[in-house]
Amino acid sequence: MTLVAENLTVRLYPAKGAVHAVNDVSWHLEPGRTLAIVGESGSGKTVMSLAPLGLLPPGVSADISGSLTLDGTKPTLGSDVGVVFQDPPSALNPLRRVGSQVTDAAKLPRKQRRARAIELLELVGLPDPVRAADAYPHELSGGMLQRAMIAGALAGDPRVLIADEPTTALDASMQEQVLDALADLQQRLGLALLLITHDIGVVARMADDVAVMYAGRIVEQGPASRVLQAPEHPYTQGLLAAVPAADVKSGTRFVGLEGAPPDLTERIRGCAFAPRCPLALDVCSTDRPELVDGVSCHVRTHARSR
Amino acid sequence: MLVVDDVRVRFGAITAVDGVSLTLAPGEILGLVGDSGCGKTTLARVIVGLERPESGRVFLDGEELLPKRRELRRRVQLVFQDPESCLSPRWTIGRTLEEPLQVAGMGNRRERVARVGELLELVGLPQAFAARQPRALSGGQRQRIGIARALASSPDVLVCDEPVSSLDVSVRAQVMNVLLDLREELNLSVLLIAHDPVLVHQASDRVLSMRAGALQPG
């Protein structure tokens, strides 16, 4: 049961123009493993994961080429792949009890729904699943709601869970709860977890493998331990350097990247990161680098060939 | 010197801020951390005059910051979490920055345009940005405009409520370094409110921690 993305390319059509959101992306995810898709807003990480399942922003159409398959067939939302969204308060209906929303994805006779909801809420580690099932969203904390969202994603017994920034909207202590719940479920159910995040701390804690996205392409991918300890792409290096460290002296200047990601409505010549890259060569602004041994960068290719 | 003395704010049965006192010296960056709902944003709103406390007072250089004293109020400004909220999508950056000068009746048109250029320079952006529309700016640049707008009235104190939490990690440094530079160049006092303790520690001279409306000891 391996989830495979092959040369996945997604072009989005909002009201006006076209956005080259995802370009020629390939990866695979095996049961029991966690692949983290890392990138900043607009890098295409969410579109790449959700557009092939038919989940698009409202009013936007998409042109998808390449494929996303689970054991060679197109995965079905709910029964093959469950999705946990970023912001539980906006994903849940405030007027319906949490329990009834948790079982939305499971096609169950009415009578069995409540029992199944309680079972699912217990599965994600809510301390009082009966009370949680009967509660309205506003009666639960952010961390509890996010776990209820995970329960909902599991209602159709999927083999793969896609979690889109599952902890971004939460306070630090709640983040811990949600990550614990995800790790625990993955182990017990043998789930494959596709974790979309911009938070390097979450990657370090959860991921087996990492794919770093920039401007709709994977610029670096590999085992999490390798990518985090010895990043090779200048963008990955910059991203890791920008994470504030606990032992830094007060008043120290912050490290980050200059500039901003490119406009994806326009055709990009060469390497999309070149205008912000401290190491850029002449070739970087004219030729697009290929992904070789998990890194897509002229500078590295150049260094190796010498 | 900004002094907050025993401020208390209640919303119905909930005490959002429960007797908070603090001081902020010129040129000091004071960090304030706490989980969402701890009352840190309400405290910020009291300091800039957007929220009236049930009891307690706020002083700037020994004078009380009452709602009626607009001249004094101008010396304490708020930088919002989401820069979108202070940028009109239809106005150029120049117009957005000029508006507060106009409202305050500062100078003639030419002097105001010159001041807009100064404000852009203070936040590390080229003067040509005055002609741009907000949508042509990145998130980090927009937040720097938010800071520039707060600086328009030449304040002594900047209250920054989660100034970088809506920004990507790689561009947060641009905004944080602007705050460090402003303290250096203008001897500005900054109250830096955020939920990320590591980021706050790096920027601040002192850090206070808030929980359930009150400052935590230690």
C-alpha cells in the first residue's frame, strides 16, 4: 500500500490567469512511514497533496498531469486517504455536535454513528470521548478539536493520513498533544502519514523522510536525519538557519533570507531560487537544475564536478 | 518611560487582565510571552488606548495616558499581527503612510511626501515603494509598512502584537531586525508580544510571562 506521486504537475486557474502551482514532483510513501512536505506559503505543498484528491480552493479549477496512486490505482478520499485540515474551528460546523461531524466521512446507518464517533474519539486519545461526542465545537479546546478532526479523517478507515499544518493554529502545549496523538495512531494503525508543514521542529520530531518545496518544485529530498543535519540546497540551508535557536544571546541579529518567493503566474527561467541565493552562479539564472541524488542545485553539481 | 500600574480588565464574568504592572524604559525591548487567551493582547490594547481598563493606569514619562490626551497618545503606537488590516488594497503605500500625517495635521504636502520617504528608509525599504500597491509586496515587506505606519507620528513606544507570526520563517528575520535597528537608531521602546518564547528571548532585554491574566513570577 504505497502512495506514489509521479511527475505530478498542477496548474491552477483562479478567476484570472494561471498559476504554475506544482511542477513535476515525484515521491513515494510507504505504510508506517512519515513523509514531511516542507515549504513556505505559496510553495505548492498543500496543492500538491490535495488537488489530486479533488480538493481545491473554492472557485478555482485545476489541470493535473502526472499521477498520485495508491497501489497503482487512484486513491479515494475518505476510505483510502483521510485529510486533517489546518484550522479546526473553521472546518467544523458550530451548530452541530462534534460526534455527528466526526462520522461524516463514514457511510453508516444512523444508529451506529454515535457509537462509532465515540470509538474514534477514544482512538485519538480524548480523555472523555462520550462528553466530547456530545459537545459543540466551542466547548472543546483547540487541541481537542484538532484531535476530533483527526478522528473524523479516520472515520473511513484510510491507510494514508494527510495532515495539512495540523499544529500551526495551536499553542505549544496543544501542539504536543496533537503530535503525540498522530505518532501514536500511526504506530497502532500502521498508517502512512503525509505531513505538510512549515515548522522545522515538527519535521525533526515526526518525519522519516523530507521533501523541501520551493516555487512548486522539490528542491531537496531525502531521509529527515540527512536533510536536517547536512542540508545541501542553499534554500534548505537558509530555511534551517532561520529557525531561532534557544541558546542565542539576547539582542543578536536574526538570520533569514532576503527577498521573497517568485510570482508563479509567470514563467520562471533557470532556478527559481537564484534571485535570493547567496551562492548563485551565472548558469542558475538561465538553466533549470535537475533533481540529482535528492538535490536540485547547480552550485552543488558544480562543486561535485570539480 | 512607560509605566503600567495594576491594570485590570473584565469582560463579563471573565477577568482578562488581572492586575498587571510593568515598566518599559527608553531603548528597551521588553518581551511578553503567553498562550492564546492569557490576556496579552488585551493588555496591549489597554496600553495603546483601544481598551478601557476597569481599574489601573498607564503613564508615559510621568503623565497619565488618558483617552482625551491625543497628543500624548500618539507617542504610543500599535503594530498589528496582520499587516493587511492596516493596508488598503486600493491605496498606494505612499498614501497609506501619508494618511496618519494628514490626520495629525503635519506639514504641507511636500513635507509629508519627504516624511513618507524617511519612514520607508527607517524600515529598510527603498523610497520607490511609495508608488506601489500592497499586492505587489511580499508578507515581510507588508509588515515593514505596518511598522512604518506606526512610526508616522514619531512615537516613543511601539507595542508589537505577534508581529511575525503570520510570516514565513525565512522572512521573519527581516522584520525582527528592523525592530532591533529602530531601537538602536531612535532609542525606541518596544513591547514585543508573541507566543514563541525562543524568538522573544533573542530580541528582548527582559522577558515577562503571562498566564490567566497575570504576570508569572520569575
